[in-house]
Amino acid sequence: MRSLTRANDAKAFIRVWKVMEMCFRVLHHGKLVTQRELFYKLLSDSPEFFTSQCQVNRTVQDVVALLRCTRRSLGIMASSRGAIIGRLLLQEPGEEIIDCSVLGQAGHVITGDLNLLSKLVFRSDARFIIIVEKDAIFQRLAEDGLFNQIPCILITAKGYPDIATRFILHRLNQNFPDLPVLALVDWNPAGLAILCTYKFGSTTMGLESYRYACNVKWLGLRGDDLQLVPQHSLVQLKPRDLQIAKSLMSSKLLQEPYAAELTMMVEMGHKVEIEALYCHGFDFLGKYIAGKIVQSDYI
């Protein structure tokens, strides 16, 4: 519990009790709240102790560590940005079946209610699960009907993965353990950090860090793919990129092939986005993915 170990920070201790009190009230009324809603309620009730969302997030993490529980058991609901599409039928208890292969290109919105997600029943004839870093790429692949060319389920959190997207991916991985889980991310430190969050968990989640980790393989983009993009598509690394790279390099979890890719990025001083492949046409991305999968070219 980070904030409780700082000397002379009595407020951090009081924040923990304030959050536990609020969670008790939420549970007593049979409600669920997001951390954003929790912040505004605490800001209203205890403005002398809570002045930022960051303080609430850190305190919730402390409570999770103190009680050795999940956010869900505290009545805290995940906020979700995620979407899913492809060869998947899902059904809530007592509800109609949703066929994720006949939806629009935006896909099926993933709810932030982990309790509801835990009750979903899945059926699928997919052979792969593909994580897509960016919503624009997700929609491109959905519009092109990639899942009809390659039997797959596409899932995106539209950037860094939220807990709800990680939760449903973990459930899919448990229900279909033979399906390889592949990740399509930018060739940059942030892209690798996103992949690692799915694969190892999030350091900001405390004891929940590894709860929804999956055995994700890196499909692309990777250093070997740089030959496919024009030189002018390479973008110089920014200080933030180098900061993320340094943090990843310090992780004991980073596997050698991933470390080698990261080292190549830093030594070259450049990064490449998935969209750089559009130099071959908008339909090339599906061919690129298919070629990778056929050759089992993922690490």
C-alpha cells in the first residue's frame, strides 16, 4: 500500500477509511459506481481529503491491497472503452443471443459491469483471438470482414486496456484455451507496453495486477516489418517514448525477444505506426495479418 507508507501523511490513512465507508454505503444500497463517480461523491462529501481523481485511484488501490479483494467486490464498476466483433456468439442470462459477426464496424460495446461479464455464455468457431491496439484499425479490419477470411475474434480497448476489456479477454481465453491470442500494436514503446499489460497485467492495479493476464503473442508490428514501410513513415522517438522504454527495460517480466525489439527501437531512435502499411493500399492490412498467421510469425 503505497500511500500508507509515507511518513506524516495522516490524510492518506483517512482517505482509506473514507473510501471504505463510501464503498460500504454503495454495497448497502446494492449499487455499483465507477471510480469517476466515486471521486465526485467523495469530492462533495469530503473535499478536504479528496481533490483529484488520482488520489481516489491510489486510495482504491490501497483498499484493494488492505482487504485483499477486488474492485468489483467493493461495488466499484469498471469504465470500459472496449469493443468486440467477429466469430462469437454471446448471451446474457435470459437475454437474446448476440451474433458479433453481423454487427456494424464499431462492434459490440463491452460493458463495464464485471458481474454481468462474468455471466456471459460464449460460443465460437474462431481459431484466433486478435487484440487490436487502435479503434481505427479495429474498424478497418471489421469493415474488411477479416473474421470471415480468418476465423477470429477481434477485440480492442482503444488504447491502454481497461479492466473490463482485459476481463472479457481473460474469460474468452479460459473458455477457448486452444485459441492463440495475438496482438497487433504500433512498433513503439507504448504499443509494447499495451501488449505487456494484456500479457502480464497492470502495475497500477496492485494485487489485481495479474488476475486477468493472458498468454498473448506479438503478431506485429515488429522490427522485421520495417522493410514493408517507406522510410518517411518512421517517426522520431519522443522523450515520453524513451521514458516508457526505460520503464519496460527495468521490468523483470520482459522476455528476451521483446527486449530485443525495444532495444532496436531505442537504438534507431524511431517508431512506426500500423497505418504505415497503408502505403500498399487499405486492403493490405488483412493480407499482412493473414500472412503472419499462416507462417505462425508471432512471438
